[in-house]
Amino acid sequence: MLAFDILPTGQDLLGECPLWDVASQSLYWIDARRHVVRHLQPDTGAQSHWTLPEEIGSIALCESGQLLVALVDRFVRLDPRSGTITPLLQMRHAADNVRLNDGRVDRAGRFVVGSLVKHSHEPLGALYQLSGATLREVDRGFRVSNTTCFSPDGRWMYFADSMSRQILRYPYDTATGAVGPREPFIDIAPWNSAPDGATVDAEGGLWVALVLSAQLARFHPDGRLDRLIDCPVPYVTCPCFGGPELDTLYLTSIRDSGNMLRTDHPHGGALMAIRGTGARGLPEVRFDDRGL
């Protein structure tokens, strides 16, 4: 039986990118609009946060124990022990109204991240792969990059332009980082939503936040719908597996995205924990920042 817990972490404006750190048995996530990286130690309830100088697109755990942070047009590392921010790489977008957004580390420690276009429907966004301090573009022509994650064996990368309501997949060579041509995978339109953040479970199931319908969907590795979970909070954004057994689903949400999505729901922007799904996740892969 499913159990939903609204965690006592307050309300984010734009909660995104939850990551479970198996080493510390704790959760990181972001409030993108408030420029904040947040941290929760569930066993004690202890919380902490770090404020960055601009909007945050996504974060990743690092081999060094730091966090990789994708800001508007640059990557930095945040040391949660000292709060120190260290620049890593500056990049240039196709236009001034583009910023970095959703990202995930592949099975070999590279960070794959897409961009989004603000206040426009022009497909000026791109998809990038960060290997160490080297950034390369792997695809382009997107508006709102989301759903970035990898199959358990690393052979497939999942990705979506939320505006298209379609999840794509790419053949992916974990050893070399080579990315094959995109192909349509799952049409989300029948569920009256756009796909937002996603994660995979140990069996290869793809869990996708359906941001407009307040649902969490699990799809089989072949793209067939397995189940839909109705959530008690609107505008859910991104799931991740966590907990000692990696069988708790943490789920972020939106209170006010600064654009079209806004709610007065008493739990809008809450962080949730869902138990009883019967699924288990995989440990989050760390970005390889050794030697940087």
C-alpha cells in the first residue's frame, strides 16, 4: 500500500533535482528560483542550505564529495562542508534568454545537461555532455530540456523537450561517451501533461513526473505504461529513489515557477516521500571531478 509523507522542509518555489547520497544517507535538492541548494538528513531531520548567485538548473554528486552545480551559463562546484564555490567552466548559449536546466550523470561519471528557453517558444536549447572540464554539444533544437536519465546498463539515455510532450531516447556508449541519433520513445500527450524530471529503477523502469496532471508514471523499459500514481500535491517535478534500501521515492514540486505554474495548495512546493511502490532504485553515479 502506498504511503505519502509531506516532509517538514517548507515549500519551494521551484523544487527540482532530488539526489540521494548513499555515502551520507541524505538527500540534496534545489529550489531553482530561490537559487538554493538544499539538504536533508532524514534520520535526524537536520536541514541545511546554500545560496548560489543565480538560478540553478540542476546538481550532481561528485567523486570529490562536492556538488556540481549547473547555473545559468556556467558550472561550479559547491563544497557542502565549507560552503565554498569553485568555478569549473563557463559556456555560451545561442541567446541571452537561454539557461541550463535538467541534468544527470551517466554510468561513467559524465554530466549530461540540457538547456531551456525563457519567455519564448524558439527551439534554441541544446543538450550537452560535460566530461571533466570539457563540454561538448550532443544535440540541439529544444525549448525545455527535462527527463534526463540513463538505463541501468547505460545503453540508453532518456531525454525530453517538455514542450513536445514526447520522451526521446538515444543509444549511448558508456565507454566512449558517444551518443547515437535520437528516436521517439514515449508519447506523454495522452496523459494531458508534459514530462518533467525522471529516474530509473533497478529493473529499468522509467519513473516520470507528469507535472500538469499531479501524477507519477512508471513505464516499462520497452515504453509501455506500467502504472500511474496520483499525488496529493500539484505540479510534481522530479523523483529520485533514496533511503537505506533505495526503496523510498522522493518527489519535488512547484509552488510558483515564475512562469505559468502557480498554486495556492497548502502543500504546493512540498518535498514528498512515497513508500510502498515495490520498486528499488540505483545508487546515484558521481560526476568524475578527480584531477580538476
